[in-house]
Amino acid sequence: MKRVPFVLFVVCLGAGLAASPQAQQQDKVQSSIGAGDMHMRFKDYAQAIASYSDAIKADPGSVEAYLKRTWAYLQWGGKANDDKALADAAKEAKNLKEARDLFGKALADYEVARVAYPNWIALLLDIGHSYFGRGDLDRALTAFSRAYEQKPSYSLNVDWALKGVFEEYRLQKREFDCGNAPRTWHLAGTYWATIHLPNRAIQCFSRALDLGMDADDVYYERSKAYAEKGDFASAIADASNAIKLMDIPGNYENRAEIYEKQGDLDNATKDYTQAVNYRKKDLKKAVSKDDYAWKAESLYSLYLKRGDAYYYKRFWDRAIADFMAAEKPLLPGPDRAKIHLLIADVYEQKGDARNAAKYRQKAQDEDPGAKK
């Protein structure tokens, strides 16, 4: 059988590359390849690989099945899959070294295609996955970053890939540079914040802002990082900038939490109140049971937070009112017992033993396992 160079699948995917020498197996091979092609169209790479593997079982000499399975592994991404792609390429090469050379040529063709189609996100993802699989983190970061800057909403395909690259840099104890890509710097900041390294997160968020990404969520996330390291003045300044850019309940809630951590309960309760007012309006606009449940949960959480702030201010009646209000939007569930335990505790602090006992009993009736 004439060997078809591995690199050709990059520029000629879908063409009939070889015919099976065993005619009686053709139907099985072609139907399996057809099924794989269908799965590839729907980006179901695992099933595509399974179908191409079925074709290979039917005819171990099917070049087309090997090359298409190689393509599926590359599309799927990740080092393990790139290694499998290389192994498939080796089936049609004289040795592993030739397969690696062909693999490199495939990447070179990717880059040529990228120059011709610089905004083709799927192509950039393929390039990034391939470089990442080969351990070339810098080029993988560049490719993924280009895709992310063009279409950050393409999160399922780019977001996780970039975070995987950041994680690999961290494991290798290497620094990375997102260049002039503000959205990518923002995502890097989110990554560092997730693993509780606020100083690194702040550096990345600041770089995103320096590059012109004047968005409320950057200030929001940087404010949380500042708060985590105890720089409350900077945290409140950023939280306030987020509110100026986007007057939404989440931004008020964030600033309230920072005020509370700082010990400024007066300003905390003011911001919680602003957020509560927004959420109450949202609840009235619920369009379904699920929508109501989600919005009720948000409002319930805010009442509890403001109630806690009033509790620490020793404003017992306001704390009780908020805790009682928290149960109103709730759908039936054990959370009501927890609320009643909170109310009982406030009454106890207030010196009202009768009401404290009443609400503790309510909690027990609703949830026998509730702490007395």
C-alpha cells in the first residue's frame, strides 16, 4: 500500500485517502468512518475516536481511519491525546522519528493557515492544543490568548485551556507573559485568585486595566484580592469603581462584605440594603418556578448577611426582622430550621427566653436533627 504522508490530513481532511485491500470489509470500514465524521461535526471527539477505532479494527490497514483518528485526537487536545495522535501518525511512518517530523510539519501547516486565516478561532485552538501537548507553553499561551481576545465568550473551549496552561506554568515554577492581551491578563488574575494568591492576582488584574479593560468585573475581582490580603482601602476603592461602572446588586453586596470585614458595619448595612432593594424587585419579575427559586436564594442570602451585620451591631430587632424576612422567599426545605435557630439565638442575646425557646422548638419540629 502506498503510504500517505501524515501531514496531508491537515490540508485535505475528509478526502478519501486510501481504499481497504479487503473488499468484504469496506462496508464496515466506511460506515464506521462515516459515523466518526458525523461525531466530528458535532465536536463529540470521544465518540469520533471510538468510531474511527472501529474502522481500524475492521481494517488495520485503513490509512484514512488512522489519519482521521489522529485529527480527532488533536482536536480533543491535551498531552495524552497528542501522544496518541503521534502514535497513530507513526503507523504510517517508517519510525517514530519520522512521525515526530511529520507531526512538526503539521504544526507548521497550522501556522501557515493561521496567517491566512488569523481570526479562525477553531484553528487557533488546534494550534494551542498541539503546542501544549508538545510542552511548548509559550506558543500554546499565544495561540489560546489570540482566540480568547477575539471571542472570550467561547469559554468552554478557551477558558479551560488557558487555565490549564497557567496551571502548568505554576507547576513548572515558570513565569508567563500574556503580552498586550487584557482579557487574558484578567483570566490569569482570576486563576491566581482561585488558588488564593492575591498578590499575583492583583498584578494580573492591574495589567488588564492598564491595557484598557475598564470593566466592572475586573475592579470587582481585584477588590476581593485586595480584601483577602487585608488592604481594605484599595479594596473599597475598587468595589466603588465597579459600582460606578455597573450599578447592580452584586457590586453593592461585594462592597458591603468588604466594609464588614473592615469592621465598618454602618456602611456594610447601607450597601446590603441597596442590594436587598434590587433583589426584591428582581424577585417580583420571576417568570418561572426555577427563576423564582434562584432569585429567592439570592434575596435569602442577602437578608442573612445584613441580619448578621445587625447582630454584630447589637441591633437585635433589625437582626430578627431580617432573619424572619429571609424565610419568606424560601421554598420548603431544611433551611427554615437554620433560620429559626438564628432567630432563637438573637432572642437569647436580647434576653427574651420565651421567644428563644419558641423558635428553637420550631427548628426542632422542622428538622429533628437541628442543633439545639
